[in-house]
Amino acid sequence: MPVRRSLTFALAVTAFVAALEFWGGLRSHSLALTSDAAHVCMDLFALGLALAASVGASRPADPRRTFGYGRIEVLGALVNGALLIVACVVIVYFAAQRFAAPVEPHALTMSVVAAVGLALNLCVGVVLHRQSRRDLNVRAALFHVLGDALGALAVIVGGIVIAITHAAWIDPALSLFVAAIIVAGVFRVMRDAANVLLESVPGDVDSTDLIEHIKRIGGVTGVHDLHVWSIGSGSHALSAHVGLDDRRLSEATDVLQEIDRCLQTQFGITHVTIQFECDDCPVVVRH
């Protein structure tokens, strides 16, 4: 199944799970299930971003956006993070009210709906896992789905315990647990988005190791003014000044091709701009 088709399938199933859990939360009066539905909405947005990134990556660059549209997902991630922080504040507010005035949810409805959501999330996880080895966006979306499966599992166990003990406080406690999962996910997404906007070195690239790889290539005498940054998820760019020994232009072209191969195969960098310099080259004075 192609990446876009996998993501579209995952998006549709996740949207159904979110709607089902919101309905189940209202029906069973379970704040934990409603909180998990909010968590599913985070996964829904993450899948939407992955799909948008897949579509955006296929759009050609234009004279105004010379790097293309890879950073659309970063803007979406910031909006998503802000909305989810508001959702967590609301969850904590209602959880505090539930602790003050406990309401026992309908445990059977709570557990059955969460179990259906868990089964569907696992189905989505299997579909995404097949594509995750080849696509970083799909891999990130897979982590979101697995996190939601953890939240659904917690709600199932909580529903069973409530059915046995009739301890109403378990429901708001579970909602706080799910809120904590959401906050952890939001922090990670916002941090990654900020790193892209600040043009930080991507987390999967060691700049020191990268420089050493370039220096090992025959003819290279040094590297300076090196910059590595992300255009979007899985799309890295590099610019650098590379010193060469005195050699012909055709030989310098061979060195450039070897640098390109090294950066793409070892570090996944596809946008490379190299400026060659030669400190030892004789200066030709023209009259």
C-alpha cells in the first residue's frame, strides 16, 4: 500500500475512533474516555500533518518558495500544540471538579468503547508499520498512534477496576494520566518544530562526525562555515566551504560527487551546496 493511501486510511480510521470515544465519553460520563478522545485528536492532526507533508513534498519549488512547501507541517504542528495545551487545561479543570464531586462512569460502556478504539489503533499501527521503514513522517505518525493505544489500554483497565471497586476517583485520575501523555507529545512536537524554525542541526545528524566523513574524502584539506538544517521532516540541507588541494576542475567534480554520495547515504542529506576553496593553489597574475 503506497504511503499516501496508508496515511489516508489511517486518517479515516483515527477520525472514526475519535468520534466513537467522544460519544462513548458522553454516554458513559467518563472523563478519562473523553480525554483519550482528545488524545486521538492529536494523533488525527499528526496523521494529517504527515499526509500534508507527503503531498507538499511532491509539489515543485517555485521562484518564491525555492525549497518547496516542506515547512507547512511545522506551522501546523505549532497550531496543533497550542490547541492541545488548551485541551489539557480543560481536562485538568474538569478532573479537579470530578475529584471534588465524584461521578461513577458506566464502566462497561467505557471499557467496550476503549477496547474498540484500541483494536482500530492497532490495525492502523500495522498499516503504518509497513511504511515506517521508508518514510520518517509515517514513522512519527506511528509513534503517535502507539501512544494513543497506551491511553486506550489505560482506560480499559480503569473501566474494569471501576466495575469491580466502584471507585469513582479512578476516572478523573485516568484523565490526568492521558493529559500527561498529551503534554509529553505536545512538548516533543513543539520542540521539534522550534528546532526546524531555528534551523538547528537535525537530531539524527552529528555535525562533527559529518565533517570527519568529508575530510576522509581524497583531495579534501578542510571544511569550514558548515551549516546543516531541516527544510521539513526527513528533508535536510547543507552548505559548506570545502578546501581542496591543487587539482584539475574535472577531478574537483569527482570529489563533489563523492561528497554528495557520502552525505546522502550516511546522513540522509539531499540538498547540498558546496563552495570549493584552494589555499595552496598558485595565483595567476594576468596582465
